[in-house]
Amino acid sequence: MIVVENLTKRFGEKTVLRGISFRVNDGEIYGLLGPNGSGKSTTMKILVGILKPTSGSVTIEGIDPLKDPIRVKEVVGFVPETPVLYESLTPEEFFNFVGSVRRIAKEKLEERVNYLVKAFGIEEYLDQFIGTLSFGTQQKISLISALLHDPQVLVLDEAMNGLDPKSARILRELLLEFKEEGKSIVFSTHVLPLAEMICDRIGLIYRGELIVEGTMEELKEKVHEENLEDIFLKLTESKEEVENILQALKEAL
């Protein structure tokens, strides 16, 4: 379980998060959505102990990332918005390095690597330097490394970025499988139909504030729109702007 209470983050005079609160239950996929610059990535970095909050609190499986950052990293699998990898290593060397840091038994590591490498179809790249591989392949490596230790909590920041349709489908099915296993998953994406499809609950963050939260049915009732895209645009004050731009394009064409 993830519990976030009154989370605030300032960088100098700039306030990025303004007292947001939410929780992600066991066996739940929670979509944290919002425009670029809304505070999603900052929130996720605080969840996994990379950033310290200015105020407020976070617990992951009952662990405070500020008090026990190592223990939090043991129970969390984190995929950042941009892959952070050792480009001079091959994927095989990198997975072995991750396995040694996480103290995963050799047999279990080999089993997990083989399973996930086949699932994401990167067998042919295992002996090539990571720095020579495409962004999409690097994203798959980042995903695999986050899943090697079979974490109880997943924090995925735009994890679908760069994935081909097959790999995106596989990740989607894996997330649903992890949910059935009772894992807590917080997931950000700009692919709104995907969020509408797999998220149990959705929180929309805008200008550092969590402005609405609920199931899709609850959001539809609150906002009086029929799909997540229209809900998103309406609440971020973008729907009228988009409609005006489209009308101007039609007239120009």
C-alpha cells in the first residue's frame, strides 16, 4: 500500500506540489495523470526516496522513504520517465549488476531475466552495449531491471514511452497480472485510453494540486463527461482551447 498525505514540494521559491493526498491499495492500479509540468514525476521521485518532500508524509508498505530509503527501494520497482542505465554495459551485464545489488539468488535471477527478456523480445540485444540501442529497447531494459526482484509496489513514470504496440500490450497484461497478485501500482501516462482501460482509480494532478480523484464512473459523474480524454481536457482548462484550434484548422483547410 502507498499512502501520501499533504505532500508539498518547493524548489526555491517555486512550489511544485501543493499538499496532495492519495493512497494506492494492495491489488490496485492507480493512474496519476496530468499535463506536463503538473508535478507527477516529482511525486513519484518522492515516493521512491529520490527527492525529499518539503512537508507532508509518504509511506510505502508502512515504510517511510525518508527514514529508511534502502528498505523502500527493496520493496519498490521504479521506472523513471527517462531510462537511467549504464551505457557502457550490455543488457546482460546490467541485469547481473542489478541482481547483485539487490542480492537476488543466481537461479532466481536467471529465471526472471529469461522470462522478462523473452516477454519483451530483446534476446538479440543482450550482448550489445546499451548506449548503442534504441530508446525503445533501453526502455524495455529499464522495465526489466525494475521487475527483476519481484517488487510488491510498482512506481511507473510514463513507462509506455517508446514501446512498440506488442511490448505495450505485454506490459499492460503484466500490470493486470501484478494487480491480481495483490501488488500496488501507481502509473502515469499520457495515453488516456490506456489509463481508462486498466486503472481502478485515477487522480488528476494540475498545477501541483490533486483536483479530482475516483473511479472512471465517479469521474464521469463528477465532471459530466463520457471519457477520460474529455474529463482531462475540461479539468485542465484545455477543452475549449483545443476546440478553437481545431475549428481554426478546419477553416484554414
